[in-house]
Amino acid sequence: DIPPTFLKALKSKALTELLDIFNSSFRGADVPQIWRNATIIPLLKAKKPASRLDSFRPISLTSCVVKVMERMIAERIYHMAETRGWFNKIQAGFRKGRNCVDQILRLVQ
């Protein structure tokens, strides 16, 4: 697996190559199998007995390369939603630069 420090140290040319790989995967809707692998670790919930199975929640450890690609895709979808008007104009939740205060002010007015 590639450590995050390696990705942070990449220079412009290597980042461009990585972006080309991500774009190719995105356009072709083809994610390499190794990127889909995860190590699942059971994490004990706070104040729950370790003797019960439902006291654990699964945590999936995935590649940091995949996490970078996931973030890139999420940002692209968000940008498309904002620029193409997919959000209702009064929606504030889960939008950059807006919060619940916007909705409270709207109700008060």
C-alpha cells in the first residue's frame, strides 16, 4: 500500500500522472480490484460490553489512493450540483458557505 506521506511528496508531473489514472478509471467506470479491497476491523462502541457482537461497529481501512479519488469524485459531483442547479435554492444543509443559521433567519423573516 502507498503511504499518505508518499502522495504528499509527489511533484507536479507525478500528480498529473495520478490524475490521469483517476480520470481514466472515472471515465471508464473501472475501478481496479485492489482499490476495492479493505481491511475490516471491529471497533468496540463506547460503554458497550465486548461480550456482545452488536457492541462493535465495522471500520473499513482502505487505500489512501482510493480516499483521494473518492474525495475528487465527491468534489466533482458537488461542483456539478452547485453549478447546474441540482440543489433547491433554499437548501442550506450540506452546502459550503451555508448553515442552519441561514434557515433560522429565513424562518424568522
